[in-house]
Amino acid sequence: MDDDIIGMDDMMAIYEVTDRFGIDRESISVPLEKEGGGAVTGGTGGTVEITAPATIPTSEWLPALEEDLLGLGFELQSEEDEEAF
């Protein structure tokens, strides 16, 4: 079923969150299959595995993704600093 597979819109929404943390997209692994309520785990060498949720729309899960990244020790980049350049 197509709803069980991550789509381009889901991936771009996830990247919008990870980009705010300055996480290199090359260090992010996102399995194609959605699973459960979504998950975020940190791996070796600064890699991050993000599993999109199957039980709720990805857009509704993004605040939880942000909280999980904060819990792994990532920090949001200051938007004011970015706008100053």
C-alpha cells in the first residue's frame, strides 16, 4: 500500500526540520517504509536514522521529530544569525 511508503513530500518535510538543526543530509538515513509512531535514533559518527510514522501524517509528527533531535543533543540554529548574512 502506498501510504506505508515515504513520499517526496514526507522527505522534504523531514529535511525542513533537520535543516534547521544544520544536520548534513548525507548523515541522515530514512527507511522507505513508514513504521509505528515514527522514531529517531542517533548512530555512530553523527548519523541519524529517522523512521516516518505510519499511524499519523508526517506533518503532524514533525514537532515530535524536533523534540527527539533536541533529545539527541542537536541544537537549533539561530534564524537571526542566518538572516543577518
